Amino acid sequence: MSKIKIVNLQKSFGDFTAVKNSNLTINDKEFFVLLGPSGCGKTTTLRMIAGLELPTSGEIYLGDEEVGMLRASERDIAFVFQLFALYPHMNVKNNLSFPLKMQGYSRSEIKTRVEEAAKLLRIDHILNSNISSLSGGDRQRVALGRALVRRPKAFLMDEPLGTLDAEFRELMCLELKKLHIDIGATTVYVTHDQLEAMSLADRIAVMDGGEILQADEPSVIYNKPATKFVASFIGSPGMNFISIDQGISNEQSTLNIEGTNFNIPKQYEISKGKKNSFGIRPENLSLTNEGGLKGSVFGVEYLGSRKIVTVKTNFGEIKVKTDISTSVKINENVQVKPSNDNIIIFDGETDKSLKSEFMN
Amino acid sequence: MDTSRSYLEPSSFSKKLAATIIIVYTVITLIPISWMVMTSFKNVNSAISYPPEVLFEPSLEGYVNLFTNRSRQSQEYLDSLPAPETWYEELVRSREMVITGPSKFLGRYSNSMIIGFGSTFASVFLGALAAYAFSRFRVPLKDDLLFFILSTRMFPPIAVAVPIFIMYRKLGLGDTHLGMIILYTVVNLSLAVWLLKGFMDEIPKEYEEAAMIDGYSRLQAFFKVVLPQAMTGIAATAIFCMIFSWNEYAFAVLLTQFNAQTAPPFIPTIIGEGGLDWPAIGAGTTLFLLPVMIFTIILRKHLLRGITFGAVRK
């Protein structure tokens, strides 16, 4: 297993730049997730690490070796495709032994390795089945098996759970995590599903428009988003933003919105302009009768243990996560107030979060 | 109203009508073929008798004549010979003739085999490689090239007979197996490229990407992963190419005489005493029919899947 490092990586298709000047270090034995909406460049980045696309410029290191311009077959990595790409004209056993045959292992060695992988993934009972007769979950396991028989330097996975139904996805998520703990392989995993990313990753890189916006542990990504995009993309629902027409000065700790003073964490950075926004997660807001932003209830969603109340205010719709016991009616006048000081101010010009007592 | 079947299913009347049309059509197309097979088992006289004989005493004379050269001898000479050793010698003797040697048919037939299968293999192999390249790579002027390849099919091949004749004479390719294989391959290649490109487009590129990640080169991935999945298309393409090169007559007449003459120009020239030897010609065409028939029957499952392949998205 090896660490992976990409330096100033860039990929253009004609006029379109899919990946812009990206830098990343993925540690040995880390489960690293590239997360972003479709078209953000995450799959292109992964395919460049795999050698399925060649970078326009920049370097990729696998271990200590620079592999940016090597063929996929020379890189010693394994790739799990979204549609699995199991060879339909071979049975499970031949699919698993296909990568080993190329490397010239003896027949008995191949047999041992295939059986070992099959046992680990609990597919040893279907080794002689045809691919077309397998269920989605078993195909997924065979695809993983084909990746791990070779004991490659790194595993790359391109939305491998994307085609499974919701129930199965959760199960496979757990299995993947367990498998990763068992074999401790450096893994780069691409997904657009933030819940998947949160539950699997040691670290997440959030991408948008070909750029890596933030790469950090899931809790940091969630609690201390580096940009407005990260804040809105992560979380379900995403962070609420309230536009404020005032600059932020150093050491400022209150903010006046519509005549009400709100406490904010002590700010350590001065905003560039006067159009900024105030970001707060739905669970850090509560409904109140006075001392908050005025609005009316627009919609209520039940989530079983919690309730999401959407309040229409002068600053747009604000989502509040409340207790299930809270009872509100549609069109009822309510006020919304932060229940703690987990508040982030985003600079209107750069979309970046400003440093504060909370965002240190 | 009968509501037990779906609207999409044809009614029993239209099913019966379709069956009747197919049966009538099949009978009409089978009449000349069965007449040909019947003729091959007649003797020279019953083959040309009028009114035509539908019921007749079968004879293998046509087949014997097809494979042998014979000469007529006087009764005294025939009497002086030792008794015939084989059934076909006896048959020939009874017509007051002796066998002077094998005919050229077997040689012409094997020429047809070599040229037919050779050019089919070459067309499919080259066609598959070209189709793969067109399907996967960014080929400059791809659409123009594909149209250019197709345009070779827009005139009957025989329209270029004269230039090809002159070219082949200068290159020394006239009357050679290689020359005929090249010629038929060139004619079939455009069809092969277009047919196979359709099939290659349907094979997701993830398969060869997976193989390349598994350590195989692109060419190895092509042979181990892409080709096996394109078998349906390859079978269908092979049948079309085989039928063309096996049946081709005009170029064969023009470009081959001795060495590489195929069966089609040879069979109609089988001459017996006092005109064409119809039973021998019948025998020749019947045997000529067999390889393509067997080839098509073996691959017919693929053919049916092949021509409807990709019509509906799975």
C-alpha cells in the first residue's frame, strides 16, 4: 500500500477544464472520498490517478514514483467501476483470476488467492456462477474481489454503490468500511452522496467546478466548512444563509439583523466587502415567539425523530430542525433564533468562511 | 370481444395470415433449389425429358460425372478390360465409357473454400480492428472516413472491373488465391466495418478499461475482453461476407482461369456428350450450396440476434 500525492494536476478537454490545478495528499491506508455534484471533476481526477485519462499538466505520485504519464497497466492500482464492468463471458472464478493470469502467477497461487478473496467477501459459494445470474450485491462483491486479489498499491472506486438500491447500499457501505479496516488499503472513493461520504471516509475532499474546495475529516467538513458551497452541499438539509448588507470588523461579536442583535462568535478576520452572509445549520436554530427573525411557516417535514420546519422570512426560506413535539401550523407566524453560537460568516466576495473564535 | 390477450399481441387471424404468406414464399423459393437437387440425382436422359419427370429412378451418375473425366470406347475394348473394381467404374462402363482421371471440380471447390474462408476471415479481422478504432479513438475526420468507406458500396463492384483487371495483370495478382482474397476482402470490408462498429459501440468501454487496469495492454484487452463480447456481431458479419465471396461470379470469371478459379465460373462449363451435362451441373451446385448452408445454420442464432441487436435498449 502507498500514499498518493497529486501536484498541480490539471485536465482540459478542448476548451473545457475539468480539473483545475489540484493538489492533494492521500495518506497510506486512508479511506479518502472525493465528493461533489456531477460534473465537478471528481471522476476525472480518479481516472487520472488510475491512468485511464492522462493529465494535461501536473504530477501524480503513487508511493514515491511519479506515474502521471504511465499506462493504467503499469501502475499497480485496482479500480471498481460504477457498473462493475465484470467480464460477462467469464464466470466468477475467471473474473477473479483474470488480473492474476497477466502477472504470471502459478496456477496454485492463483487458486489460493482467488479462494482467499472469495472467502473474505463471502462469495466462495458462487465461484462457478455466471455473472448474469448474480444479484447486484454479489456483482459488487465480485468487483471488489477482482480488485483485491492483486493486492495493489491502491484501490480506486467510482461510485461503486450508485446502482444498488437504498437498503443494499447501506449494507454494502458497512461491508466496505469493515473490509477497509480488515485489509487497510489506501482507498480513493468517488461519490456524489454526502451521507455515503460521511459514513465511509477518513477524510473527504469536496470538489466543485474542477476545484478542490476543502479536504479534511468529515466532522471538520461539516462543522467548519471552508466555503459557502461546502456548507450548502454537506448536510441534509444544507446550511441556511442569511444575506447581510454590512461589513465584518475584527473582534466583532454581535450582528444586527432587522433591528435584532444576534451574538456571533468573535470574528478574527475583516470582510472584504459589505455584502456577506451569515450561515447557520438547521439544528442550531430554534423557533421562538420573540427576539428572532420574523417569518411564517411554509412547510413541515417529518423525519421520524426530528421535524424540519421551513420558515419564510424576508431573507428567504430558512430551514429549522426541531423536536418532534414542536407543533406548528402552516402559515403560522413564528420567529427563528440561533440556539447556540455555531455561526459562520461567509465573505460575499470570496465565498470563503471568515476566521472567528468558532472557525479557528 | 376477446380481452384475454394484450393489445400488443397480434390477433390469431393476422398470425395465420403471416404463417400462410411465409409458407407460400418458402415453397416458391424452395422449388428451384429442390429441382436442382432432383436434377443432380437424375440420369442424363431423364434430366432433359419432356414433360419433366417428378418421379424418377435416382442415380448417382451426375456426381460420378462431376468428379471424373471419361472417354467413350468401343465394346471390344471394354470387353478386353478386367472387371470394374468399384461401383462408379461399373456405372461409367455401363454407359460404354472409361474413367480417364479425376475432373477439375475438387480443385475448383477447394479454391472456393480457400478464397471464401480466407477473405471472410480477413474482412472480419480487419473490420473488427477498424471498427474498434472508429468506436473508441478520436480519429481525425472520423465521419468523413466512415462515409468514404461506405461510399465504396455505392456502385456495383463490377463497375470497376476494367481497372482492377489491368491492375491485377500488372501486379501479377491475376489468377492467384491471394489476389482473389484481397479483392473480396476489399469489397466486404466496408460492410464489416459498418456492421461491427455498431456492435463495438454497444460494448461499454469500462470492460477494456477494467482489463487495462488488470494489467493488460489495449490490444490484449481487445482480444480477451472486447472480441468475445462482439461474437454476435462477428458471426453476423462473417455470414454476410462468406455469402458474398462464396457466390461471387463476375470477378471470378474475369480474373481466374486455372490456378485460382472458383466453383461458380467452373460449374456451368461442365460439358457432357452432346451438350451440357445437367445432372453433373446439378450435382456441382448442390455440393456448392452445402458449405454456406452449414455455416449459416451453425451461426443462425447469432445472425438473428445480430441483425436486431441494439434496436432496443436493454
